[in-house]
Amino acid sequence: MNPALNTISQTLATDLGSQLEAVFLFGRQAVQSTRTAVSPPNLLLVISPEANMHAVRDSFYPLWQEHKVLLKQPPLVATRHALRRHLEFNPHLALDMLQHGLQLAGQPMPPNFFRTSVNPHELYAHLAQQLLNASAALSQNSSPEDDALLNDLAQQICVQPVRATETAVARFNMVEQALTAVLQRLPAAQTWSKAAQTGPTSPNIPGLQAIYTENNKNIFVFNQLTPRQVGQINWQTLAQHLPQTDGSLHVTTVAQFCLVALYEKALDLRFNKYQHKWGVPFLARLTPSSQQILRQAARMPSYILVESLPHSYLTAANASDDTLHKLIHDFQNRMLNIQLENELLFRLGLIPAKFVPPEPLPERDTPAKQRLLAIFQHLEWWADFYQTTLQTES
């Protein structure tokens, strides 16, 4: 482990005192072996309920300026209550922390704090979604971010280090084979795979069964993706069949896409975010449960509270009013999306009543720092609402 990480954690502990309860490292940097955890290298700051986020930023920002190349990305920041809730919504992170989390500072956490009930369908649906995103690295017009994600996934599942000279096709095959082997043990995935093997495919692109679009993604869904099949895919031919010429090209299998749609993106499935363009409309045959839909809805406010908003605020170039007003505008728009989504869930009968936070967001003439803290509080209320609703549903 890089010794600078100890310096970072001890500096935060000294600056924040009782406001900081613990600092954890998770992801690839947290383990000494070549077998890695299931999320990118990152820090987790567990703060007290009385902690001031502005004080956290004051301590962290100079460290970020000095060590951003090492850290790769800002830390997750959460109270114990918010973190425990976030782990329930994100079992892949809970498993990562349980198996690979390394505490760098603070008092020991309660026994089994990171232990949650892990649904294997949710765990592997998350991995299938990541591989779907990373598959864009196979095409010639992919971004460096696509390639980096694919490389991280290959590093995660390989016992031996992945050579820098490995092609994107080789790295994709490593992850695809490992994920397929796991899914073959899940009854639902076995059913989807068997149905795909007997379904019609494209006469021009062997094994292709459907084309979907999602926002700017073109998703080509195959009955299977063996190493031989992936190696023989003509990416230029695929590109000629893109429904959206300005969209990115992604590939997956029927079993993986069904798993993603039900256990990672059930809300998107219910709201018809996936547009069928060609082939077998197999997503139309899936019916997500209210639990599956509400879990995706719950992840959004929790994700913004623990990850997205701290990431943006802790690394903002400065804490001037102008900077904070832009940040507030962005995240108030995200809050509006959460509210609109909540109203749709109510209209569909998936929740008994629309949620109204105990207090409205402050007006524009309120000091910027106070408005920002209010957004943190609102996200806390929204996440609590969905957690309570899920517990009632179960």
C-alpha cells in the first residue's frame, strides 16, 4: 500500500477530530494480491452525525490537490446510518468492504457492520451492467474511460495480472467467460440462456437476437458470446446496423441483459427506457416486482448523498458563492428528477403516497453553504423514505 494513504488518513483524523469516526480504503489498492475487489480504488470517510461537511472539505481539498493521481477519485462520505443503508442498496459494495476493506484510521467499527444479506442476482447484475458499459471498448471509437473500465473488470476476475499488451477483445473474453460461468448456476439465467439458444438470430450477424437503444447506447444482444464468437464479430458490420449513428456500441447476452433489466435497472424497464429496435422483444416478457423497482429508485438519492455530491463538493476548485451556486443548481435539478420519479411511482401504484420532505429547500437568498447542507439533508430524507418503503414491502 502506498504510504501516502496513511498520511492522508492521519491528516484527516487530526483535522476533523471527533467529526471523523473512521477512514477505510477499498478496491484494488486495499489488497496486496493480484486478485482484486469489485469496485475502483477509493477512500471511505465515516463521519459523525454532527460532522460539518464544509470542515470535511477544508481538510480534504489540499490533500486532493497533492494526491489526486494516487487517489483516482474523491472519497465516499457517510454517517454510519447512511453508510449502512447504502450498503443494503448496493450489495457489491458491501461485499467489497467485507472482503477487502482496510481501515486506515479511527475507532474499530462494530462487528459485522459490513455484513449484509447479498442477493446473488443483484450482485452479478451489477457486474453484468459494468461489462455492458465496458463493452464499448471493443469498437474503434471507444473512449479511454471505456478501456479503463474494461481493464479494471479484467483485473478483478483474473488471478494473474493482466498484461498491458492484452487486447480489448482478450480482456472482454476474460470477464465474459467468468460471468457466464457464474450465471450458469443461477436458475433464472439458465432459463434465459436456453431460450436464447433456440431463438431466431440475424442472418447477417451470427447469434444476434435483438437490438435495443438506451439514451445514447446501441445495445446488441446475442444468444451467447464465446471467445470465438467475440473474435469473429465484424465491428464495422455492426456499426452499419446502429439505430443511433451518434451513439456508442455495446454488446451483451440475453441472460445478462435480462439480469440487468430485472435486478439493476428494473425502474428503467418499467418506465420503458429501453427501446426495442430489431429482433426478439424479450424485455417485453419480463415483469419486475415492486421490490426490484423500488430498489433502483432507492439507490439514486443514496448514491448522490454518499458518492456524487461529496465527490463534486470536495473537489470543487473553490468554495466561493459562484462555485457553490452552480453546484446547488446542478443538484437541485437532480432532486427534481427524484421528486418526478417519485410521483410516477405513486401514479403507477408502487408507493402508497408521494413523499414530501419535512422541510422545503431554502430559497435562493439563503447563504450558499446553508443551501448545500440542506440538499444533503433532503437526500437523507429521501433515502430513508425508500428504505422504510422497502422494509414495509418485504
